[in-house]
Amino acid sequence: MQIFVCIKQVPDTTEVKIDPETGRLIREGVPSIVNPFDKHAVEAALQLREAHGGKVTVITMGLPQAQEALRECLAMGADEAILVSDGPFGGADTLATSYTLSRACEKLGEHDLILFGKQAIDGDTAQVGPGVAEHLNLPQVTYVQKILELKDGKMRVERGIEGGYEVIEVPLPCVLTVDKSINEPRFPTMMGTMKAHKKEIPTWGVKDIEAAEDRIGSDGSATWVKRTFAPERKRRGEIIDCESPEEAVQVLISKLRDAKVI
Ligand SMILES: Cc1cc2nc3c(=O)[nH]c(=O)nc-3n(C[C@H](O)[C@H](O)[C@H](O)COP(=O)(O)OP(=O)(O)OC[C@H]3O[C@@H](n4cnc5c(N)ncnc54)[C@H](O)[C@@H]3O)c2cc1C
């Protein structure tokens, strides 16, 4: 089985703040991580390879430092990694990002499955996986929470929906975006980490993937982020400072009663 996994390097959003003056994310000093959903996609790919054989290739489009994210996935057990990085890719929205990733997938060649995380924790659009599926004209299933069966060139998967799930059968090759509940990602082993550091990661630019210049980066984007802002805090909390937790609970209950909340 040839499995590609698209992963994104994201800032650890638990540490990101917005500059109130400029409205931009303050990224300085913020550690970067592999998008958490994408680790579940890598784990799903590794489990499929263990059960059915084949190769797992991880791909990211990003700045040169995104190599670190790829190495983490190699350390988990992926076979190969590709970094798609070039100046003209900068400023891409989800349309241009998914086009660029689809070109990289085409260059990589035959594939049975392309996996994505459900969404990126910074952009949060959940559009890139479905976008790549559209560009490659592949069937897609989003929010996959369980892979039930792979047989006779078809997969049966469970897809999460509000209050339940659907069971969907999809022919290969296809695109799946996965939810965290699908598995528990493995930790990289010491040996895996050492091997990953020695592995060469090819960098592909615009020419390598034969991308149309008017479909990549800011020129190929249909949307622009005009402003980012943190919502204003309207209500301030109140700290109930008492001698003991029991006393604090009594004070809280009487306050809630006074406010007719309980
Ligand atoms: C310099 C810069 C400028 C930008 N300008 C704009 C702009 O003007 N307008 C705008 O709308 N957005 C802009 N973006 C954000 C950009 O659109 C998103 O980062 C990107 O399209 C992915 O969207 P998302 O984060 O919502 O991913 P989602 O769609 O939520 O991600 C879903 C899954 O897709 C995969 N994936 C996502 N991104 C990548 C990637 N790069 N490589 C490999 N796999 C990936 C992962 O598996 C991920 O779990 C900009 C980003 C940068 C760095």
C-alpha cells in the first residue's frame, strides 16, 4: 500500500497570543509542534502498513524549519518525507495550499490512500484534506474515527457525526481526514529518532512539482485574512477567597442563589 500523509507544523496554540496593536499572532519564542490531529493520521498509516505492507510518505508544505516536524514523523516510523518549500508558495490560503499539496502527491506517483488530520489547530478550517481530494478527483471521507476493514480495494470506515456515526464504504484510492479518537499515536523510539536525523529529506519547489504559478501562494489564493483579533473580555471573574474550600462553596452557593441561577 502506498500511503501519503499530509502533516502541518503549527505553533503550540496553548502558548500563542495576539498582539492587540497589530492584530497578528505573536509567534516569537512559541514552540512549533506537529499538528496534533496529524499524528493520529501518521499512526493510522503506520498501522495500515503493519497490517498490509507498503510504504508511508509524509509531506508538508511550509518553511524550511518544517523539516523538524517531518523528522518527528520519520522517528514515529514513516519511511520517507518530502518538504514542499519555495518562496512563491508563501501566503497561500486553503485553495492554494490544497492545490500545491495535490501537485506534490501527483509527483510522488501511485497512491492508495492520502491521510490528513481533521483540521489544523491554528488555521482550523478543515478544508485542506477535502481540497486535495477535489484537485485529485478522489473520493473522500472526513472525520474518520475508526478504520473497520480494508478488503478487495475498498475501505470501510466509521465517520463521526453529531450524536453518532456513519459507516461508509469507499473505494481506493481515496482521501481520509481523521479524528483524534481513531487511535493513540505512538512515541518515537530512540532508534527511530536517530535514524530520522540521518535521513535525507528532499525539498521540492515550484518547478519540481510543475505547479502553475498563478495557482500557488498569495497569487493563487481566493481569500485574504484582513484582520485577526482576540474577543474583548466583557465580564471579569470573581475570586472567592475563604479560609477553607467548604466555606468557599457555601459563599458560592449563596451568591448563585442571590443571582437566581440555582
Ligand atoms: C505566510 C502565510 C500567509 C497566509 N495567508 C493567508 C491568507 O491570506 N488567507 C488565508 O485564508 N489563509 C492564509 N494563511 C493560512 C493558510 O491558508 C493555512 O495555513 C493553510 O491553508 C492550511 O489551512 P488550515 O490551517 O485551516 O488547515 P486545515 O484545512 O484545518 O488542515 C487540515 C489538514 O490538512 C493538512 N494540512 C494543512 N496544511 C498543510 C500544509 N501546509 N502541509 C501539509 N499538510 C497540511 C493537515 O493534515 C491538517 O490536519 C497563511 C499562512 C501563512 C503561513
